[in-house]
Amino acid sequence: MRDDFLNELDWFTITAAFTIWSVHFMLGWTVSVVFPGQSIVLWLGVAATIAALALLAWLWRARRVSSLRSVPGLAIGFATLGTIFDSMPALMA
């Protein structure tokens, strides 16, 4: 078995990454329920996505994550992919 994966447990980074993702999802869902079928959903969805991706990038730099081959790196990577996936319905509306 290879030892390429770094098992650094940084609970703050892991929790913050998944919190950013879940807040982004909740904001997108709330906006789509409050303003159904309106074009403001697109603009608020894009703004929330840009803000979430900027926060995830800041978290990567601030916590000095070495690579995706660590637990915090995987958490930020999954949260980034989830954020992008969550924004797709707003962009297609």
C-alpha cells in the first residue's frame, strides 16, 4: 500500500469546508423558494456561488492545505465540487 495520502486531521478546516457548502445549498434553496420563477434567482445564485468558492479558496490558503491528498484537502475539494453542483440548477433556470 502506498503512503501518498496524508492523514492530517484538521477538524476546523473539514468542518468549515462542509459548512460553507451547506450554507450555499441552503441559500440557493431559500432563494428559489422565495422567488420562484424569477430572474433574481439566477443573480443571487451566481453571487452565492462566487462567495462560497472565494471562501473555500481563502480557507485553502489560510489553513495552508498542502494538497488534495490530505483529509482537509479532500474536504475542501468535495465542498468545491458540491458547491459547483448545487449552482447548476440556478444557472439552467
